[in-house]
Amino acid sequence: MQNNPLLPVSEARENMLKNISSLSSEKCSIEQAHNRIIAQDLTALLSHPAEAVSSMDGYAARISDIVDVPVTLPQVGISSAGHIYNKPLLSGQLVRIFTGAVIPDGCDTIILQEDTKISQDGIEINERPRLGQYIRASGLDFSAGEKIISKSSKLTARECALIALAGYHEVPVIKQPKIGVLTSGDELVPPGEKPQTGQLVNSNNLLLCALIRACGGIAVDLGILPDKSGALIEHLEKYPDLDLIITTGGASVGDHDYIAKDINKSANSELYFWKIAMRPGKPLMFGHYKNIPFLGLPGNPVSAGVCSVLFLEPIIKQFLSQDPTLVFSSALTTNNLPENDRREEYLRAKLLVDDEGNKQVSAASTQDSSMLATLASADCLIQRPAHSPRIEAGAPVPILNFPALF
């Protein structure tokens, strides 16, 4: 285990990511592809539209037959979506056509239905059309062989529809990391069970499993671990197929904290570091159990939540071949922020935009790491670098937005 008791946050994240490898790809049905990460560029198998089609209801015609208006031409057939008029359109003829219908051979314009009237001799045309009007050319949207989706894209509902239209029924996607979540503590009870005196509902598993799913992983709730030597290893032996193990709690140095001790005593397991220069989240661990990366988060709900934003989301992105870099922006603080100590700090904060369009951010008045309601009502985190000087209200500060659905 690394001897540095307070590893800087950026170094801790780099250490984690260099031990996380992108997962391989697999085939996925288009019906299950939403929110999955595409493993390679996709090119269209089909063109859309496959043939030239009409964009309006009206009449398919030759513009050379409509030199002067009004002019009356005979209707010789009908073309509608799914029902093709499969004869060539000859000079002096019209074909009734509907939106989405294939353009007959020989047609070079569409006359709007509103610009005609039915007479005894045929269809009277009262407005001269433009050449090619209301004809959607073959491949107007995309052509076979054209790139439609880039590698590493997270597929939206719109993109799934595009892929289906382009001829795919299954696509190559990055495998989803299977991540086990385990919380340590004799004081914990599962949601739905009324806690007795001295007990607490386990909210950490719920928070982390939800974040894992939102980021594209598969969450496996491993339950609650008792504060007992050897309990961690005994429990993990049941789950050999995980891509990542996450624990919360048991990471400090008290008599009832066994997570680090169990990992250090286990054969083929190791902690790379333990404790980071961060508030909240100092007792954070990272290593491996056998061949599985292991992330030990603090037990306080806010500490676990903030650490999951800073470390767990980038890890999942690394598994999924996405850029794991955290993206910070800037806002004007409405609070005076005191000088910071040697630990990088992340303050829960509310974000708003003033009348001039400036982003303003207000840190919560109390930042205790047990106060989950403050985290739930926050919009972002204000980053305070280690040894940051006092900042007066109105000055810009770096902020980190929460992941979607966090």
C-alpha cells in the first residue's frame, strides 16, 4: 500500500484510471441499444429515402406538359405509400400521388392538390409548378455507406431510430461494467425496515446503484456487510464475475473498521492508496481484490456521493471507452469563502442565472458530511483547491455539475 497518507485528488483519480481497462464489445439488439456506447463507427446499410418520393399530396407530372395554365391532363393511375404506380409516366399524363409515395418514372414535378380541380376531362392545373418541387430525392436524408454514428457515442432514442432506419437490427456496443456495491456497518438496516435506536437506513447502496445505472453500468446490490474481521472476503468470494467492487464505510482506522484490514490480509489483493487530501471523502481507498479493481468509499452519505461523482463516474467512463476527464465550468460565488487548508474541498451549492445571464453559485451554509438533504437539493459542487486563499463574494469559482440523473 502506498505510504502517502494524503494523496492529492488528481493523483488519486489518475492512479485509479490507469488500473481500469476498457471492456470488449458485444452485439446488442436495436431494441436494447438505448443509452449504450457504440463500439465502432456505423455506416448506413440503406439509403433514406431508398427511392425518390413525394413530400406532398397532389399529382405527379412532367413540367414540359404544363407550359401554360390552366391546362387539363388525364389521370392514369394512383401512387401511395406502399403502393407503387409501376408504369412510366408518359407525356400528357398525370398520376395521383400521396405523401411518401414513390415517384413514377418520367415524373419531374409534383403539383399541389390545392392548385388543381377535378373536371370532366381530367385534372385542371391552375398554377405552374417549379421543376422538381415536392420531390424528395433518393438519399436526401442519408445514403448507404454514409457514416451515421461515431464510435464511443452514447446512443440516444433519436439515434436508435436512425440506426433502425439505416437497416440495422443489432449493433456492436461496449459491454456494460458489472459493478458490485456493498455497505459496511452493524448499525444499518435496508430501506423499508424501520431503524431502531442507534440504527440507520442504508441509503448508500441505493445512491450508488442508481448512479451506476445512469452512467451505463450494471449495478449489483451486494447488501450490508457486518463489522466483522474477514466478512468482506467471505462475501466477495460469492461474486467472482464483477468488473469493479465498491464498498462504503469501514474505511477509517477505528476498531470496527475492517475493510482495509481485510484487503491487506487477503492473498492476491492489495491497496494502492488509502486516504486522500479531500473534504469530504478523506478515507477513500483504491486497490484490487484478486483481479477485480476495488474502490472503498467513506460511509457518510455525502462523502460517498461526492466521491462517486469525482471517481466512480470517470471509472465507468473508462470502462466504456469514453473520455473520463471531469469538466469544470465557472460561476460567481454569492458567498465569502474562507481560506482553505491542505485538503481539496467540494462544497454543495445551488446554481442560478441572474438577469444579465451570469451564472451565480451559492454554497450551502452547512457542509456536514452526514447531511444528505443538502446534497439532494444542490445543483453542483464548488471546487476549493488545496491552500486556496479567501475568496470574496462576486469572484469566479470553479464548479462541477452533477452527472445526469444523479
